[in-house]
Amino acid sequence: MRDLVFIAFLAAFFAGGFRRPFLFVLVYVYIDIVSPQRLTYLLLNSVPISLIAVALCVLSWALVDDKKDTRVGPRQLLILLLLLYCYITTRSADFPVEALDKWDWVWKALAFAAFLPLTLRTKLRIEALLLFMILAASSIIIIGGIKTIASGGGGYGSLNLMVSNNSGLYEGSTISTVAIAIIPLILWFTKHGTIFPPDWKVKIFCYALVFSCLLIPVGTSTRTGLLCIGLVAVLMLRDTKRKVLYLGVLGVLGLAAVPFLPSTFTDRMSTIKTYKADESASTRLAVWKWTWEYAKDHPFGGGFEMYRQNQIRYDTEKVEGQAGNSTVETKLTVDKARAFHSAYFEMLGEQGFPGLALWLVINLVGIVRMEILRQRYRKAPDDQGWVSPLASALQSAHIVYLLGAAFVAIAFQPFVYMLIGAQIGLDTYLARKRSEAAWRPMKKARAVPLEPVTS
């Protein structure tokens, strides 16, 4: 029965695209984020719905979409350059077979990110893209929030988010990072949304969704999520008019929430300050050290999945007893083929210093460009009052991602590249609007007939 519901929904979605071609973009966004083929038992698994959706996206844009005002942003070219570089490293990868498996989805994420801004010609399209990204992610987040409340917590790696395959947005640390990152965007819709005007019903849903987002790090017991919550709270302080009141309310809510936090969450969070005793944290540090040494000998990287060759040794320290009467127990651990647990070291190990530099430029330029738009439109007229808050929300989401990426190997997470595509689309759309506004007075001046010269 569930398969039939998914098929009926997707069929209606695809059908709408033949009337409004931009809907094909939203269909692909939904499929790529939610992966409905992983949620069904048989029918959708046998049909390449993702390939069909992206093919219809490109074809409808090429054949139907108006391209007279299309602009290409510099970051689109950088994304294509990164795509080419990843292709080269894949051809010479240390693990060629395994590298091809990752390349199979990475090139699609990069190619779609470079293509996406070409379709974002209007404010409505930019808003629709962000709305579908949030709603698609919320189908996972709401389930996770409900299960967290119902079970009194989840636990690291044990919260079932509809699928047993712990990958993509269904992985605990990844969904925690994304859930916290999109909070500023959700709040933007409570004030500036037009597809669903922000009446009381929309606001209640958005605030409830924010609450679910905050529950995800609790349910997954991810330390990354806790750090992201702290960062997003600080970033939101920038745009708050009553800062003292904001900090006071934040402190009260934080203290009020502590008694309700499950022990699985508080016990895991306590390992942040005792990382030497935590095997997971010690493993990460050892892998990062190994990756740095590997990159010094292989500056152009080892291709996708190169971490499989790592061999690490590290000591964990466990303190027994009270201060002044304690003993330190040291345990040697030997391991191999451990994942990076960091997007930065993922890029360094797999793509080397050139790939890491490209990736950093793509991300940091996005933050700078959103800050420029945020400042430029801060005092804009009412019809452009949505721009600065949206640039701020996109920037905050991106910064939170970069923090989460320090502890999760999500350098090529498709959701983030859609976010980057939305940034580029907003930037190029506003550049076109400024160009049109500057050209309009000149055009009027040229249209004024000259007075005849009389003697």
C-alpha cells in the first residue's frame, strides 16, 4: 500500500511538470533528498526515477525555459572545475572499483548544483526551491522528532529514521547538521514567505518544525548537533533587535530543557570534554593525523574511498577515582580502514590540496557573497525587504554546515550543494535586477526626442 501511495504522489508530481516545467526541478530535489525508492519494497526500486527526473529537468530547461536573462556565476564554473578534478582523481584512484561507486553519485550532485542556478530566474522559483528542500528534509526530521519524544530519546546510531540504511540524510550526524542548519531558513518563511503566506497556521507549523529540528540531535545523540545548536543560536543574535531579551529567553529555555534530556544524550555529550577517553573521538584524531601524513606524500590525493588503506594506532585514557586520588588507565587500540569523519580531511585525503582548496573557495565565497547581499539590502525598500533576511539565513545555514562538516564526512552532501545553488541563484537574480534598474533610466533618456534647434 505504501508503494502505491508513493507512486501516485510521484505520478501527480511528474504530471504537474509537463504543465509547469520548473516542477521537474522540484521533483528531482524531493527524490534526491528523501530517496523514496529506499522507502518502498519493490515498485520504485526497479525504476530509475532520479535519472528520469534530472533528464526532464535539463530537457525542459533547454527546450521550454526562457534563457534571455540567464546568468552564469563564477562559483558554477568552480563547481564544474571541481567536478573535472574529481573525475581525474577517480581515474587514478587507489581503490578504482570502490571509487567508482562514490563517483556515481558525487558527479550528479556537482553537475546538478552547477545547473540549478540556471533555472532560478525569479524570486518565486528561489522560494519554491528552498520550500521544497525544507519540506523534503522535514519528512525525515518530523519522524525523528516524534520518535525521540515517544521513546524518551534515541541513542547514537539507534534512532530509526524510516530506513535501516544509515546513509545520506538518514545518517545521524548528517541529519543533525542539516536540521539545525535549516532553522534560519524555516524562520524566514514565518515572515517573508509568499507561496504559503505567513498566517498563524504557517507560523505554528514552522515553529513546530524548528522544535523537531532541535530534537534531532537529542534523538541521535550526536555531539555535532549540539555544537551546531550553539552556533546557530549565536548567528541568530546578529539579526535580533532585542539582544538582551533574546539571550535571557535562550538561557531560560536551555535551563528548562536540561531535566527533560534523556540520559543517552547527556552521557554522550559529557564525552566532549573527555575526548581522550572516548574511542570515537580518539579514532578521528588518529585518522586525521594519518590523512595529513598521506597528503604530504600524495599532494593530489588518492581518489574516492582512499581511507580504506589507513592503519592507525592510538591510546585512550580513562581516569578512575576522584581528583587527588585518581589513576589513569591507558589502552592501546589498533584499527584500520576507518572513515574520515570530517569533510575537510575527506577532501584532503581524496582530492589532495588542489581539491581541498577548490572546495574551500566554493564554500567561503558563498559566505562572503551572502554577507555582501545582507549588507547591501539591509535598508532596502519594502518590496526588497525579503532579500537581506534571506541572504542572512542562507549564510547562517552555510556556516552551520561548515561547522558540522568538521566532524562528518559530508563534503559532497547533495543537500548542501542545492543550498549553494540557491545562493548562486539569488546572487545572479539580484545582479540582473540591479542591471535592469540601472539600464531603465538610460533607456528612458534615449527615448526622449530632442528639441529642434531654432535660430
